[in-house]
Amino acid sequence: MKSIDDEVIQKIKKLRATGHSISEISKECRISPATASRYIRGVTIKKQHLKRWLERRNASKIMSERNWEKARETADALVNKLTRKELSLIGVSLYWAEGAKRDFTFSNTDPRMVRVFITILKDIFQISNDDFKISLRIYEDLNKKACLTYWSQITGVNLTTRKTSVDVLKGSKRGKLKYGMCRIRVRKSGLLLKKFSAIIDKIVEETRPS
């Protein structure tokens, strides 16, 4: 961790006491927001500067919401009634990023990613629930039954009524997703893996610099 001069530390605290935001302090002192946040702990904003701080904070919230509105508008324009081709490419790209190379195995802790990926496998690549072999990896302080129920809802595969492997790791989740990691395997997937690999090769070929 880079050391900060006492003079800079005092400047950070003074700026905070006079109602400056973390981003303002970061720019003024040429430090990261994380560093600024660390050194303002315990610093009370003076009463005469509270109004300025509140106004700046509210302005920041308003700007953030406006940016979210713009982002949602962009998303609506880009993602509208995805075609089978587009969904296929999304599924392959997800596997490219998070899948194994030797056998068809996909692992992740993000329930949205798992839901999208397994839905694409079912709807586009015609993989049935019986073809999936799903396992979990959880920490020992997690409730196994709750995790099985949760991932059953995400994947659409009832993991509580079938033999499901659950690897239990020592320790606690410590801020990690409270339902652990889901691993999806597809039985007899040699052809499927070759299809995905061929599509990835084609993407690489089509995106070579001209």
C-alpha cells in the first residue's frame, strides 16, 4: 500500500470536514477514491458545510439515475426480441468465458448468468433436463437444502429430487454468494463441445484485424 504524507492526510480530512465528496477529495489530492474513503473515516462534516455536502450528494444521485435511464434506453434499443442466432452466440460466448475446454462443463456463482446459459442450452441447443448433471460447491456454513432449492429454481432442474453432488468447502462464505457455485455438465456432449469450439474459432476468424 502506497504511503500518504501527513500533509496530504490533513488535507483530506480538512476537505471532508468542509463538505467535499470522496470524488472531489480524490481529484484534489490525486489519490484513489478508496484511499480517500479510508482517511475520511471518523471525520465529521462541520455544521456550516453540511448543506453543501447534501446538495452535492443529491446532485450525484440525480445524475446517477439519469445515467441509468440512458443506459436502460441503450439496452432496450440493442436487446429487443433476440433471434435464435443471437442467443446461440451469447451462449457460446458465455461458455468461452466460463466453460471448461476438455469436457462440457460450465461453472458460475452468478444466478443470472447460469439462468441465461441453461435456458439457451434448452431452447436453442435442445438439451433436456435429463441430459444435465448439475452439482454445487458450497461452504460449510451454508444450508445445503436451501442451496439445492435455490439452484433448482434458477436452473429449472429439480435438484432436491435427484441425486445431486454437493461439494462442501471448509470455512465460511465470507461475503461470497450465499448459495455457492453451480456447475453444469451435459452428458454425452462431445458433439456439442465441438460445435461450440467451431463457433468460437469462427468468431476469432471473423474478428481478425484487417
